[in-house]
Amino acid sequence: MKTVLLIASACLLGLLSTTGASLPYPILPPLFAADSGNALTNFLGLPPKLLFGIALMINPVGLLLGSAMLGPVSDRFGRRRVLLITAIGAAVGHALTAAALVAQSYPLFLLARFVTGLLEGNGSIMRAMLAERLTGGLRNHALSWLNGAFHLGWLVGPLLAGFTVAAGITLPFYIAAGALLLGAGLAALALEREHIGKQPGSWWAVARERHALTLLRHLPLRTLFTVHFAYACGVAAFYEFFPLWLVDIGGYDTRRIALGNMGMCALMTFAALFAGRASRLEPRRRAGIQAAFAATAILAVGVGNLWVGLAAIVLFGLPHAYYNATLQGWSADRFAEHGQGAVMGLLSTTFCLANIVMALAGGLLTLIDTRLVLIVGGLLAAWAALALNRWSRDARREPAPVPIVEVK
């Protein structure tokens, strides 16, 4: 029974974490695209689309820091303690977001989204918790279910926003806050208390010295970071700006944006059930092909009409799910000596960094045309596809290591 509660607690908190991160995506585009003239969308007289880009960027900034630091902090100070603190803190962050919307305070909105993102970067804690307390096939299944819960959150968040925002723009955030508190309560009951003695050093010292980006000292991991960062920038451009594209091109409201996102996430979640199967193709080459299909979908949104774009938005979920499974599986095998938590943390941190860069760059590009963001994102993903294929080809050309024969 304790094992069931452990897995259920991790999956529920994982689901709620990405639900909170994805919640604003269908809410913000109509809010900032409309000429409402309120203080939130006209802060300091800046263009609303620029404010929209900054608002998108600030949550991934928090996720970036949380993804890089919270795992090492929980190594030192205990999984249960850090997980409960971050879950409760994220619930408070959602409540602050709602308060900022009521007060029409753009600075408070940014602060609330940053804090929420920082504390929702606790996915590495959940993975480490399952890996430590479970063994064998059950551990592999539990980690897979947790990944599925993270994906499902990207479906639940926009759906929650789309079907509750009509009752008030703050209601989705209050629901998310309440759900996180309930999830934290379940986790408090399910997780056994850890006996952690007094540890030397502060949490800040641990986070500074052991964060995921320290892996970039190794050349192959720098190559992985560069290629995955380019692909992640393309994905971030797509995720963050296809809702605004739907508003600009199709005049979509929050509910219709949520329905489009639902189709994409449903296909992506379904594809994830089969994406981990073995293949004869070298993993980097396979990931390159999958990235090429994803790039094609992103470019189709940028250059196509409404119906072509809608089809591409839904179909994007298929190659993206396969790319994630391929690259993560290969990275886990290839760089296992660096620690699985650190390697997975690097991939997560890379994606968060890409979200920040594209939110800022996209906010500027939308001043020209929203479609330009998607075209740039598609080209970056296409470059990543070519780089992965080149990396795979170069690896095949490397001479095999010559065994050392001892001469007596």
C-alpha cells in the first residue's frame, strides 16, 4: 500500500506541476492581444505583445533555476522535506498570480510566475525519490508513469483554463492552488519521514556547487547541450506562440485554443506509450529524423493557413514524443557515468533555458509578425536535425579503440 501511495503521490504532484506551468498559455494571448487598456497589459506604456513575451519568459526562468538546483538540494536536505516545501510554495504562487490579475499589477504577476516556476522545478526530486525507493521493473514502470504524468499536465492545464476562465480569469489559478495543496497533503501522508541529521553548508552552497550545468565541462555533453538547445528553442517557439498565432490568424478565444492544444497533447501522450521501442537505427540519427519531422510541423504553422496550421499543431505531438524518448534513452546509456539525475537534469535545464530565450526573442519578433517566431523556431529545429545526423555520421567514422595487449 505504501508503494502505491508513493507512486500516486509522485505522479499527482508531477501532473499538477506541469498543469500549473501550462495554465496561462491559453489565458494570456487573448488578454494581451485585446486592446483592453488596463494596467496589466499596458504597463509603463510598453507594447502589449512585448509584455506578453516577458510574461511567458519569467516562468521558465524560475523553472530553469529550480530544475538545476532543487535536485542537489534534496540530496543533502531530504526528498520529502524539499518536495513538500516546494509544492506548498507553488500553491501560494498560483494564489499570488490570481491576486496580481485582480489588482492588474504586472510586477506582482511577474514575481508570482517566477516563484511558481522556481518551485515547480521539482521534477528531479520526484524522479530521484522513485529511483531510490523502488527497484527492478517496478521502478522503470513508475518512472515511465511519472513522465506520462508530466506530459498529461500540458493537456490538463490548458483544458482547465479553457473551461473555467469563463467564470473568472482567476478561477483556474485558485483551482490549481487548491489541487497542489491536496497533492502535498497526500504526499505528506504517503512519504516516510527521512532521518536527516544536521548537514554542513547551506542550501545555496549545495545548489551553487552541484547544479546540472557543471556537466558542460565535458565536450560530448557540451555537444549534446548545443544540439538539444537548438531543437528546444524550436519547440519553445512553437509552444509559446502558436496560441498567439491562433488569435492573430483565426481569432480564437481561450476555449478554442485549449481544444487545439488538447489534440496535440492527446496525440503526444498516446505516442509516448510506444516511443521507447527499440530500433536498428543509431539513436542520434533516429532523433535527427524525428527532429526533422517536428521542424516541418513548426514551419507549416508559420507559413501555412489556418487549417494547415491546425493540422500541424496536432501532428507535432507525434515526432516530438518520439524525439524525447530517443534522446533521453540514448543520453541515459551514453552518459551514465555522470549520474542519471545530473544528465536528466541537464536536459530539463536546457529546455527551460530555451523557453526563456525564445520567450524574450519571440516577444520582440511578434512586434513584426507572430509567424516570424514560428519560422525561426522551425529553422532552429531543422538545424538540430542536421546536426544530430552529422554527429551520428561522424561517430561511425571514428576508429574503433585498439585493445592494449600486454607484451611479456
